[in-house]
Amino acid sequence: MHAMSAIKRFILPLCLFCMVHLSTARDYKCTQEENQCVFRDVQLKSNDLLTEATFSSDVNSPKVLKFKSSTIIQLPTTILKKFPSVEIVDASFSGLKTLQSDTFSDARNIREVNLTGNKIAILRNYVFEGASKISNLDLGHNDISEIQENAINGLTQLKILNLSNNRLAALPSRLLSSLSALEVMELQNNLLSKIDDAMFTDCTSLITLNVSHNALQKFDLHQFVRDWSVDSIDVSYNRLKTIGIPRNLRKLVASNNQIQAVEPIGKDLALIFLRLSHNKLSSVDQIPSLNKLVTLDLSYNQLQEFDFKSVTKFKNLILLKLNGNRISSISNSLTSDVTYLKYVHLAHNQLTRLDMDLLRTVPRIIKLDLAHNKLSDLKVKRLGDKFPVLVRLVLDGNNFRCDQSAEMMKELKYASTEYKSTSDQCKPEQRLVNGICCS
């Protein structure tokens, strides 16, 4: 009897353990939704649950796997072995914290991996080994603070890499050395203070790079000089004091820095778009000759004067933005007409008076924005004859006197140009007279 009691005392807890253990194990089955094999409400919040979980599918040889309304601490290593035909994995916003080194060892057919919006903190060496066909890898909006040098080694077909909105303060110098097919790289909203001068040298297919919203004090763009064009580089919201323009670059966004110098890298620059707003430039002459440039944004810098002759360095310039500077003086040394310039923004400057005859050598202007200056005197005689395509003249926010603006109002009234402000655009002390805010 005593022996039987002892056995019962041993077996009963064992059976209870087995029952509890078996009850926690679960088979998750994906269902087809819009050509995707979707796993819903997968809850794998511990390593034990992760090890015990199994996965199955109602879909025959699924191509797309997606987790919805799920929490998984790491991508199950068994799932890609179970579904070897999968080409796209979407585990975004699933609470992922880590990636095991063998997670993708059997992922020979995967082309896209979306892991955005998780809590991954580190990418270890060779973590994507086995998934050599990945062309699109999204790791944005995680907590990544460290990437080991060989973490993405071997992804020779990778075209799009998103590492934006993480906590990266540095990148290994050889991190991208095998990514010769890379076309798009997103590194914005990190903590980068430095990028190696040769970081992108081996990325010979790169066409778009975003490193905005970091803490870069220096970034050498010589590494992007090659025989084919780079479409766009965005270095805005950093701490750069100087910037170079590679001869093959088409678009450069470098706003919200501390830039005081702009240098050409090579000859016959291909740049068509340049944004340098919110910097510390004091003259248009600090910009090199750019014969293909269409848009130049120098708003919110430190310019105090402007001569329209400076636009001759830009033979195809259509839009010039100089708003938000300290310009109190405008001159025009042009000896012949410039017919390519169409839009000029001079709002939020310090102009007190202007004779439109000054712009006579820019006769094809379509829009001139003079809003929010200190204009009390504007001469616009024969506006329609001198500027036959001037569609819009913006004048609100100035200091016009009602009793001194009758001649200006008369000239504007008979011009085809739209100039009228609305009462809500007038200052509190002003009233609207013939479409002009005055006091």
C-alpha cells in the first residue's frame, strides 16, 4: 500500500505537468487573405512557447506569409523550413526582439522581408545567411543600435534596404561591401554622427540615399562619383558646414544644416534640383555654376542683397526661392534678357521699396512673391507690357499706406495679373482697399 501511494504521489504531478505542457503547445494555421497566407493572433511571448509552436497552412505552397495581431519575440526558425516556397515574409509590428542566426538558413526563395515596427536591437553577423535572393529588406522603426560588420553579408541581390528610425550611432565601414546591387538606402532618423568616406563605394548601383535627421558633421560625397547618375541624396537636418555636389548627382536636399560652403565635385554637373534652405549661406555666389539646374532653394539663409545677374550661372533655372532671408536690397546687372526664370520667391525679407522696372530683363516671369516684406512703395507702371505672362503677384503682409498707393492700385487694376489679397490676410491695423492691404 505504501509503495502504491508513493507511485500515485509521483505519477499524479507528472500527469498534471504533462497536461499543462500539452495544453500550452499550439498549432497555428494560416488562412488565405488577398493572396496572402495570414497567421492571426500568434502569441509567442517566451522561448518555451516558441519552441513548442507548430505551423500549418490551408494554402498550398504559399508565396506570402504575414503575421497580423500577433506578438512573437523572434521569428520562428521552423516556419521557413515548413514553407520553403515562401517569397515574401511580413512580420511587421509583431513585437520581434531578436533574430536568430539560423532563421533564414532555409529561405532560399525569399525576395522580400518586412520587419518594420518591431523591437529588434541588434543585427548579428550572417543573420540573413541562406536568404541570398532578398531584394527588399525593411528594418525601419526598430530599436537597432548595433549592426555587426557581416550582418547583411552575402545579400548580393539586395536592392532596397531600410534602416530608418532606429538608434544607430555608427556603421561598420565594410557593412555594405557586398551590396553591389543596392539601389535605395534609407538611414534617416538615426543617431549617426559619422559615415565612413568609402562607405558607399562598393554600392555601384545606388540611385537614392536618405541620411536626413541624423547628427552628421561631415559627409564626403566624392564616393558617389561614377559614370552614371545618382538620382537623389538627402542630407537634411544634420550638422554639416560644407557640402559637395558630385557631377553625376541629379537632386540634392541639404536643408536645415549649418552649411556655409558648397563645392563642385567634377565638371559639367548634372544637378537639376538643389535645396539648401535653413543654412548659413550669405550669397548666391557661394553656389557653383549649375547649367542644368531647374530648382534652387536658398530660403531662410543669411542673404542681405541679391543681384539678378547671379542667375546667369544657372542656364535652365525656372524656380528661385529666396524667401525668409534678410534681403533689403535688390539690383539687376543683367545686360540681356533672361527668359528661363519663371518663379521668384522673395517673401519674408526686408524690402521697403521696389520698382518692377528693375526686373525688366526677366520678362517671362510667371509668379513673383513679395509677401511679408516691409514694402511701402511699389512701382508697377505698364505691368502688362513689361511682364506679359505674369500671372500672380503676391503682396500681402507689407506696409502699404492707403493714401499713398492710389497710383499702384490703378496700375494693378488694369493689369491682367492676379494680385488681390483677402481681408483675413491683412494685419490687424490694416484694411482691404481694391485688393491691397493698407493702413
